[in-house]
Amino acid sequence: MKNTVQICSLCVVVLIVIASVIVPGEKHVAAGAAKPAASANFHTWKVGMSVKVPKDGGEEAFKAWKAAGIDVVELGVPRVDSDEEAVQASAWARQVKGWADEAGIQLWSIHIPFARDLDISNASEAEREKVVANLGRLIKAYGPLGVEKMVIHGSYEITNPIPLGDREVRIASSHKSLGELAPFAAAVHAQLALEELPRSCLGNTSAEVTRLLAGLGRVGICLDTNHLIKQETPQHFISIVGRRIVTIHVSDNDGIDERHWLPGKGIIDFKLIILGLQAKGYKGPWMFESAGTADEKVADWSRLKDLAAAR
């Protein structure tokens, strides 16, 4: 009996040694376990731009964008304020999806409309619930587009700054709304992405974005390079929350206010942004939300890749 136990023990040792020789330098991965993701490489990022599909000539527009070298687009979509409008939006979405597929362009994301009456941070619970219901209907209506990301603002603010005394209540309201809207996006196989915003808007720093997304693992982040002006640099923002960035808006500014300029006209260091995103595992796309034609944006992305490669 003793000899039998010794032989079995020896067999186990031999099998372990053999396994380590067969797979040198690799950690054992259990069956069914996810393998580590491949390293990010900015040279593989697709180039895209934010667009509004024209009322006339939409099919031709997609073909022109593709001919210029655009791979993916983010769509600015109209509001949906009734069930009747939801039906119309879904029909439009199916038509646009057909145009994009025919042209060979991926519909990557939509930008959820923002307005004072669509503010997910509304301090009134009754009004906040109405906003969530409205946007939930909108998300479902645009499901036929088949986008991967749905970009949303954490609050509304254009001319009237959010009072400091209201900020905590508004943060709590926005956080609750994001948690309630995330399942709507998941139901159409998309991911909600919170866009960081400028000035006094909610989510104007990495710290506040982190608070807004606390416990909301389904929700990612949309980095807008143009919005990080005085509170924080884009590269610092990336260093703090970069692992949760799932899409981006690219444009330049003057360091004073958002401008939506083509990169190179303003002060932003896009080389640091590209390398920072790559270091955090971002896989693309490089989505312009700026002035300039499709041709200019494709050429600018080529320039920026050369700039980032010259280390």
C-alpha cells in the first residue's frame, strides 16, 4: 500500500513537470476562463466622426464618408417624446442602418439628446422619473441602429451655472438615473457612456465622474478632450479613469472655453492623449467631434499617429 501511494505521488509530480515544460512561461488558465486582452495599439484604432444624417441624401452621405476614409460614425439623433415618435424613430433607424451597412461604415454610437427638460440630474424626483422614462423610450426606439455605445450627459448646463448648494442633490439624482438607464441600453446590446463635461456641469473632473459612476459597472466613460479645460488636463483625467473609457470625442480648444476645433489649432497635447489611452488599454475608435470635413479629419488622424509614433 505504501509503495502504491509513493508511485501515485511520483506520477503527480511528473505530470506537473511535463505541464510546465509544454507551456513554458505561461500561467495556467482554467477551462472557460477569459484570456488576457491583447495590448492596445493606436495604429489599429478606426477613425470616425460625429455626424447628423441629412434629411435628403443620407445614403449618398454615408458613401461619401466612406470614400474619405471614415470607418465609424457617432449619430446625433432626434428627440423621442411620444410613442408615435418612437415608431418613427425606429423606422428611421432601420433605414440608416441599411445605408451604413451598404457603405461599409459601422454605426458605433449615438449621442443621447440633452436639454433642460431632459436633465437626468433633475432634483425633483417626479421630474427625474419623467426624464428617465422619456430617455428609456428613446434608447429602445433607436435600438435597430445596432450601436455599441450610447453617450449621455450627466446634467444640463449651458448658460446657467449649477449652484454649489444644489450640487450634491443633483449628483445623487444623476447617479440614480444612470443606474436606471443602463439596463435600457443593455437591452438593445449597447453600453451607456457618461460624457465628462465642462464648466459647472456635473462630471467636470475625474473625481466627480468617479462619484457619478460609483457602483455602476455597466456604465462606461466618454472622454471629450475639448471639455477638460481649467479643472483638469485630459492626460490627467485618463490617468485616473482611463480603464473605464469606452469611447471618445476628439476636438481642440483654446484653454479658455470649448471650441470644437480640429486638433492642431488649439493648445491640447494630443500625443499625450493617444499614448495615455493606449497605456490604459483603449481599443478605439478615434472619434472626431470637431469642425472640418471628413477628408480633413482622416488626414489629421494620420498626422496624429505619426506624431504619437515619434517618441
